[in-house]
Amino acid sequence: MSEIKYKNQILAAIDHLRSRKSRPDINRICKFMLKCYKVTPKDTKADLKRCLKEKSIYKVDYKDNVSYRNAAKWRKKSTQNNKMSATVATSERRIITSAIATLIYQDQSYLENGIAFDDLVRVAASQESKYSKKQLETIINKELSSGSLVKLPNGTLALGPADHDGDSSDSFKFEYNDSNTKMTSSANSSCRSSPQRTRGRPKKRGGGTSSNSMHSNSQNAGVRVGERRKMAKKVFDPSDNNVPSKRKRGRPIGSLNKSTIKKRLMIAGKDKEDTPLSESQQSLDGSGDEMEHDEPIPHETSGGVCSVCLVQKPRGSNDRLVECRDCNNKAHLSCLQSGSGILKPRPDNTWQCPHCKTCVVCCETNDAGILTVCSICSDAYHALCHSPRIPERLKAWDQWECNNCLESRPTVVGSPTTHPNNIDYSTKTATLDPFLKPHELDRVQTKLSENVPIDVSIPDISNWNVDNVYDYFLEHFPEAAPILREQEFDGQALSMACRADIVRGLGLPLGPALALYRIIVKLQTRKDDWRMCWG
DNA sequence: TGCTGCGCACATG
DNA sequence: CATGTGCGCAGCA
């Protein structure tokens, strides 16, 4: 049921970056996703995380920076004993996955429709001249049997999951649409297309084959117009004078880029106590992994300008810059802590800038409505998403506390508070777990509902089929009826639907979605209590 | 200015 | 040694 929505796009992003010899790090992946698929960094990161969990993508630390690997291509490296066969399989696999990435990159409809066998062979052949079509077909078949590729019921192909078998069904989920998509003519897709080369180093560079400026796929018929063909002449650079004369490009021998050096120092100072390398930098968090939310490490960063005070880094020896969880905005921790409302960092010192801050209920940003931020836990809510609804004329924004925080207070019962949202429901909180987290809202609501008697006028949906659901909603919420039917919601499915399923999963605008959710909660509980949803 | 291709130093097995 | 990786550069739109 819970498919990783952007998995294939993320895989394509990783493949694309790798094919450009760029590090597939979180920033580049997010950037690519945003540009090519209009997927926000937040969603990208969320799905990337799921992919990591699912092991369809691996997170690796390579050269002291975080990279992400397409597990379908990258597997076996460290575990495979049979080196030779693994190597062969990997290089063959690369041809195929590279072709897939190219196809998807050029035409996103492949994500929807799967990739026809013939298309794949053709593109792979165009990218890799050393294999005949016949051989490529064999390779594809091998990939199919190994699970790296999966064949969909309709005959199209898709990337399989990672190494581990079992959940190949989870990888792609297409309906076949028998399109014989033209690949070579799709040069003008929404993104600039790029020819996918065979990745890594082609066997032996320059070893008798054509020069590198010629090896590229000019036969790929204009996949990328204006591809650079000519390498730059070497230019004299005084700074090169200690460097063997053969190179100009790339890193100077023995040098690393600044960030790598910095990170190395940091890591040396922090992680590897065995190497007594650095005495500075220890206060910095050099994780370099902008995505690790599950670690309690604040998102500190070593450089940049504070978005709040607009001052560059050193404002005080211990005033560290914190980076937004989801973008590159940075701010001094002190600026955030002294700031108000939406600026405040979370208690664990992670921070989302105002642009990235999302409502914890509907996961939409400020764009979907004004967010109110809890002064305790820093969770943000839309007025309608919070239960109970946040009063519109709330004055003391800084003092507002979300329901969860109020309920988490052991002393809340009978203790009059001045918080504007502290309304009658506080009297019920005695029975609630004082350590509830915001995302456990649903549980809170369930508990709340225990105090409300069942309303027999509300139908029991447990045995409803899709048509029953359709009929009911036709009467009570006609707008949603066809959508629910299309999604095959029967009584069971409705009973299990959570807020996110409804608010985010049906493609309805927020308002109608919330209204629909209220009806569904009513049906789920057979109780009509606004506190279970919103005001 | 941002994306791209890619030489080649470096990492890894 | 073979191969994977990606920095940092130059070309291009």
C-alpha cells in the first residue's frame, strides 16, 4: 500500500549524477528532483529515507562524504566473493541501468509506463557499442532473472529493488501502455537531456580505442545538442608549478577540496580518536549528511551567512550556524533561539526555515495556509489541521502551545493556563500519555473519542464494499465519491485510512480533503465529535 | 549562471 | 592491478 512515491525518480537522479561523474549527494539529488520532477526537497528526502530503509538505495561514505548509491547497480561490492563474476555482472548491469536512466531522464512517461524491452535494448545498444543487440538481450534477461530488473505483468521492464529479493513487487508499479516511445527524438524533454555513457571507466582508457573526444555517442543522434567535444588546451597556471606537468584539470595532486579537508579534520578530531590529528574544529558537526534526522545531531554547519542576522559565521566563538533540515538556509543557533514562532529550532536543535517548515498534520507548508508554531515543541500547524482548530484571532503567537504539549503536561488538569488554545478539552487529558509525540495525534484522537458514545445513526462500514462507500459519499460528499471509488475504498480501507491518506493521498485540495476526512473519521468511529478531527 | 562532460587523482577490493 | 568515484575544471546554453 505504501509505495515509495518518488523512488524511481530518485534512482534516476542518482544515476544521472553518477553518469555526470557528480557526487550523488543529498543536495544534488534534491536539486535534480526539484528541477526535473518538481519534487520538493522535503519529499525527496522523505522518500530517500524510505529507500534507504528499503535498501533500494544505499547511503555510503565515500572519500569522507556522503553519497547515495543505486543499490541495484552497486550491490555486491563489498560482500561478493566471486570477484570476477561480480565485476562482469556489475558492468553489464550498468549498461542496462544506465540505459534505463537515460530513458527515464528523457521521458518521464517511462516511469509511469515501464520500459519496453525493445526500447531498452535499442538505447543500451546505442550507448554501448561493444555489445551486440543479441548480447544485450541476454544481459537484460539475466538481469530479469536476478531480480535487478523486474518484468511487469504487462511485459514492460522496470528496475527491481535492491539485492535482497522479495519485494520486487515494490519497485515499480506501472500500467502498461503500449507506447513505443521514441527515444532519439526526445532530446527536448523538460530537462536537458544528456547522453548516458557507460559509467565508470571504459575498460582501459585510450588503450587503442578512439580518443575520448570521439568515443562519445555522436551516434546517439542529438541526444544532447552542443555536447562538448573538445577538451580544453592546457593552460599555464603558476599554481601548478609543483605539479607534474601532465595535468591541469581536477584536483592538484595530493590536494583535496576545501570542504573535504575540513571534513577530514573534523572527522579526525571527532570520530577517530586514534588519530590525534586535529585539535580545532571539534565543536563542529561534520556529518556532511544533510538528511540524518534520526540522529540527535543538530544541523550545524561550518560556513555561510545567517539568514536572520545576515552576518557571516563568527559572531561569537560558540555561536554556531544551523542549517535548515531541508534546504541550504543557515542561521545562528542564538538567532533562532531568540527569534520567535516559525524561526525557532526544534528542541533537538534541528531547524526548518520558514520556507520549509511544514504542518505536522497535512505536511503542507506556509503556502497552504498560515502556520502556527508551538512554543514548546516547535511543531507547526495550520489553523484547521490542529485539533482543536487554532483560533484566528490568536494574539500571543509566541505563547501558543499545541495540543500535544498541553496534554503532555502532567499537571494540566485543573491548572488554569493562559494559553489561548487551552479550551475545554484540557479536562480530558488526564488519561493521556504525557509523553505523546506530535505524530501520535491520531492516537490522541482515538483516546479522546473513547469518551464519546457511539452514534447509532452513523452506519457501520465494516462490511461495506466499494459501491456502498460510493453511494454513501455520493449523498454526503459527492465530490469525493468518484475518487474513493477509483481508489477502491471499501469499508475496510476506509476504516484504516489515516489523515495523511486522505489529505495527501487523494489529490483533493486541503479544504475538501479535511472535510472528507472528518466524515471518514465519523464513519470509522461511529462518533461525531469534532475533537477527533478539527474544530 | 547553472548544467554538463570528463581528465585524472584517489579510494577500494 | 583493476575498477569505482567524484573533484574541479572548461564548454555551452
